[in-house]
Amino acid sequence: MDDVTLSIKTVSKKTGLSTFVIRAWEKRYNVVEPKRTSSNRRLYSAHDIEKLKLLKILTSEGFSIGNIANLEVESLRELTGKKTSPSEENSTGFQKDRIIKECIEAIAVFNGSEFEDILNQSSLVYSQPALIDKLISPLLIEIGELWRKGILRPAQEHFATEIIKKFLKKLQESLNPEPDAPLLLVTTPVGQLHELGALIAAFAASIEGWNILYLGPNLPADDIAVAAINVKVKAVCLSIVYPADDPNLSRDIIRLGEILPRRVKILAGGRAVWGYHSQLEKIGAEIITGILELREKLEVLRLNS
């Protein structure tokens, strides 16, 4: 079986990893060493595919790729039965709850340098997908809950939001998708002023190898369509957080569906997205319920391109 060799596109389908991630892991961590054809095309063995599958499982659980990239398949199989990485939970003490507690303490006293240091250290411990799933998303939920309960003041919530935005933008800029990778336009539609969800979506898509056109918050349908058409995006991702009953946004969603080319897929997510379910359904948009589903939808779009 191991003498069977497959192309990188086939391996991508079998493992659920984008071709961008596979190439990046090869280049940065030497996770596998595929054979090469006379024309320099990669050919992967069954052993390579199994290792890549195991690495995908483990990084999705929070293991840092840098810590496990050079382990043998047998060791990776053993680790898949564990829920947390020894290097993350036991050796370094960077448990999720502890990190979030330290973040909240820094936010409470407006200690920006401490908050940034915690985020930067966490980015060295967690893989990039796990950083979103296990830290950023739970932290934002906790900040929102504390704000609603009156424990954090609006100024503290705004302070935290600005630092997280800066952190995510810096991380996204460090990623280098291939020039011919598909392009995703990310924004919030008219009246939607909260952009953290959009930034998280943009970062998650960058990790999956997409090029990103990020246009910030509060963009009318006509402007979204002009940008999408001019740069020929594959898809548009909308973050809808608050409010859930804006009649102007309802009309703008319908307008977007009327003027955006049918070839451009519309994805929409966020806390308030279900308030516009009927309008989104009418224009053929897909509602995304979380980052995991966003990754899956983007992978399907990429494979069908």
C-alpha cells in the first residue's frame, strides 16, 4: 500500500488539509518528504497521508505543530487519544482558563503591554487554528459576559477589543498565501460596527491558504459588490453581530444579492445573523455557525474552484 503515490490535490481531499497548509508544513517543519516527479510534482505515500491526518487531528485539539511535527506516526497515534498537549497543559502551564483569567486581569487595569504579552506568548504555544478556537473566541465571550454583567466597563471592553484587533491583524500579516490562491472579501455590512468577528474570519481563512481582501466594518452593498467585481473574489464573508433587526441592513442584503455576480458565494455569520435569515436565504447566502464550519465551507469552495 505504501508504494502508492498520490498528488497533493488528492492528499488535500483525503486529509482535509489545504494544499497551502501541506506545503507550509513541509517547508517549515519537514513533516513529510514526498517523492518528486521529473517535472518536480509532489507524490505522497500512504504513510505520508496517515501522518498528515494525525497532525490535523492533533493541531485541531490544540497541539502546536512545531512541537509534534517530527514525531513518528506511532507516537502521533498515541497522542490522538489525549485531549491536551503535555507541552501546553503540563510543562508550560498555559491552560486556557489561566490565560483568560490573566487577560481579564490585565484588561481590568488597562495594562495594554501585559495583555499584548499574554497574547503573544499564547501564539507561540498554540497552533494558529487552536489559538482562535481555544483562546480568542472564548476570551471574547468572557469579555462580553463581564461587560453585560457590569463587571467590565464599556471603556475596558473597547480597550480589549482594540488590542485584540491589533493582535489579529499582525498575525494575519505574517501569513503568506500563494499568489494564485482564491480571494475572499471580508467585511461587515451597513450598520454593523463591530468588526472583531470579521477579523477572526479573515485570520481563519488566511490560515486555510486564502488571500484576503479585508474592508473593515459598515460597508454598503454597492461598495461590497464594486470591490468584489473589480478584484474577482471567489466569495464574500459577512460578519453580523448587532443589531439583529435593522431594516436598513435587511434591504441592503437583498440589494447585495441583486448586484453581486452569481459566481460569488456569500457566507454570513455572527451573533445576530439569524435575525436576517430570510433575507440571506432569499439571495442564496449560506449561514455559518462558527469558525469550524467556515473552514469547512472554504475548503469545499476551494476544492470546487
